[in-house]
Amino acid sequence: MVFDRLKQMYDLKRKADALKKELESEVIDVESGEVKVRINAAQKIQRLDYPLDISPDKLRDAINKALDEAQKVAAKRMQGMMGGLGGLQDLLKG
């Protein structure tokens, strides 16, 4: 029984690691006005292009827009993994 739980935990860890790599490799390009943001689905900014005279508010808005897009992509990818998290619920029941 303990071995089965450890195996389930190992499988969940493997799935989580695979999902992380998938999110890191998914690149999203967002353009808002003169600002261009390249971000991955793990919400790490890869590139940020903007003119020097851009207002901080416009820069912030473009980054927030890119983060929103990255979160949407990540949420879709994570939905596929949610079936695997059923095993986590079983583990927590004791």
C-alpha cells in the first residue's frame, strides 16, 4: 500500500515536470501599441521591445497583457494534467 502511494507520487512528479518543460517551451508573442513582449507559458519574459520614450503605464499594460495570455495557455495545458491529480486526492485521503 505504501509502495503504491509512492509510485503515485512519483508518477505525479513526472507529469508535473513534463508539464513544466512544456510550459517553458511554449512561446507567446504579444504586441500592445509600440510594445512587443515575448513570454513563455511558464510566465517568464523572454524578450521585451519598446521605444525609450514609452510611458511606464503603457509598458506595464503590455506586460500585464502578456502575462494574461501566458496564464490562459498554462491553464489550458494544466487542465489536461488535472486527471492525474485525482491520484493526489487519493493520496491525501490517507
